[in-house]
Amino acid sequence: MEGTSGRQRVSWQSIAAYEFSLPPADERRSAARVLSALDDRITLLRETNTTLEAIAQALFKSWFVDFDPVHAKMQGRAPEGMDEATAALFPDSFEESELGDVPKGWRVERLGEVCSYLNRGISPKYLEEGGVLVINQKCIRDFSVDYSKARRHDSAQRKIDGRQLEVGDILVNSTGVGTLGRVAQVLALAELTIVDSHVTVVRAGQKLSWPYLGQWMTRQQSNIEAMGEGSTGQTELARSKLAVMPIVVPSVFALRAFDEVVTSLKERITVNETYVAELTKLRDTLLPRLISGQLSLAEVVTETI
């Protein structure tokens, strides 16, 4: 480093004179092919998950937003892409509600009335290792949960008091402009996990299923973002705001039919996310070892087989 304190810099001469070990060209090309293959596989899995999620959202929109099966039956048509048994689960008329026309026999209730749990997490006492996994706002992005950004909580210092997450829980970022309102659903849990005090947990009760509630809240993200209150940089999402959101409650039979399809899609998404995490870890582990010469290409092939 050169220069005075606060103005230090690395000279270009020092950079130009830096020596490092450069593997032979054929080894570099072979290593690049291996790493590129891993990247391609990761990309394909992510694209597949995007497609699967789009299918789930399209089905939700058709059945529970546009009410396509009901409109078709009103017009004397068979609903598209639906067998007779499934079509029979939908009414053939509408009735008025505060949200406009909804299928006859379906209800509009408040989110707080159809949830068994609606609460924020705790203020963690952090540990470097051990303890309980804690989801924070950085973990919630693009409608999914990134567990690699989670931290650890010392439950001996602060009890979690029954706040552990369950599969199907919806997590909502609840603090700060730019992060407030982000929604993600818990599709799998490898260990005991909680959220910190900046995240709200929404759990479906007996009147709704978690696949339905997850798709509904995903569609509500922009509305939830607008619910933040407070000064710039200090916006907060009040639990009471979420609790009064109106939500359509379909018949239990329509919910079961939807769950049967979407649960299968979510299971495939979960498996793919596991593969992505494993391949990403493998790629990020291999790269520095290849560069440093700690690992040969032959060993890479052995490890990846």
C-alpha cells in the first residue's frame, strides 16, 4: 500500500508484478467445462421451479380470482381443462360480497379470522454455532426462503415459546422500505427454525389450506407493501393491518381439489431447491480449490460423480 492514511492505494506496478500459478490451458478449459456444467444445471433447476410456480399461480388465478369454472357453467359450457368431477365442485352462479361477485356459497372473511397464527418473531440472541436457526428479512426474496442467509439464536438466553415454524407458514417482511412486504412460503424445514422480530408469520387455520393461502398472499405482495406506516427508512407493517385483509374462502371441496394439484407442484419445487443448494455449495467449494491447485481436475471428476 502507498500513500498517506485515508489515501492509501495499490500501485499498478505492484499489481502488474504480482505472480500466481497458472494451470496449463487444457486443465483450465476442462475445469471451466465442469463448472459451466454445474452452472447450467443450477440455471435449469431454477427455471423449472419458475415454471412450476407459474403453473400454480395460473391455476389459482383461474379458479379463485377469475372464477373461470363458474363463468363456464353459467354459460352452459364445460370448464376447460377440468374433468366432470372437479367441475361439479364449483357453483354455477355468483352472489355479491364486499369484494364484488364471488361464487355462490363461498364467503369473504378477514385474514385474522382464517389464520391459526399471525405474529412476529423474537429479538434473537445470536450465536456463531449451535442454537436455533433464525430467518431474517435477507432470507426472504423472490417468493422463496434462502436458508443460507439465516443466523443462529441462543434459546438458552431467550426462549422461543412455541414460535417454531411449520411447513406451509407464510413469512412476510415487516420492516423498512424496499424490504417490507416481501412474501415467501416455507416449503421444507431441515431443523427447528424461527423468525426474528422483523418478520411476520402467517399460518392457515382450519378454514383454509396452506397451498391456497400461500398463493393468495403471493398475489397480495404489492398490496402488503403499501400497508407500511412510519417515516422513511423506518416503515413498519402492523399485524393488525394484515389481520383485516379480506380474503375469499372457497368451499372445502374446491380447496381439496386445488391442494391435490398444487401440493405436488410444491413438492417438486422443494426437491429442486435442495438440488440447487447442493450444486451451488459444490461449485463454490470446487472453484477456490481448483484455482489454488489444492484439487486436480481428476479429483473433481471423482468428487462430482
